[in-house]
Amino acid sequence: MVFGVRLRQARERKAITQEALATLAGIDEFTASARISQYETGKHVPRYEIACRLADALDVPVAFLYAHDEATAQLLMRWQGASVSSRRQALAALGKQPA
């Protein structure tokens, strides 16, 4: 069910319809809206290949669509938008052992 919640969040963040998302992801236009609806409601979960295409269309990391908690989801979104130097700093900070 988490996939559907994250998919809807990302779609609404991008402010596009289910049909527009399906079209951007290369899903058959005759089943487009119904398939996205089924993914969002948790009735079906797409194959990983389709999930990757949906993530690309939504400009989110595919891992975001599978993130079980909000903190991880937000971290993934921030990571995607971070500069290389910011990523290095974050990794260095996370790698430090507490005293």
C-alpha cells in the first residue's frame, strides 16, 4: 500500500492527472487512468520496470515510491536535489562515530 501512497504524493506534487502520468510513463492510453488508479489504491503494484518509468516521469527517485516512513521519503527527495558537495558533507556527517 505504501507504493500507492507515495505515487499519489509524487503525482500531486507534480500537479498532473493520472492519465498524464501514465502517458509520460509510456503506459497504454486505453488503460492509462485505470492503471494509475489501481496503483494508487493498492489494488495492484507495478513491476519494477514500470515503477522506474513512473518515477522518471515524476522526477523522484524510484526508492521514494517504496519508502515506508515519511522521514526516509523526505530524505530521498532532498538527496536527489542536493549538490555533490552537499551529498559528500551529509555522508561524512553520517559516517562519524559518536564519541
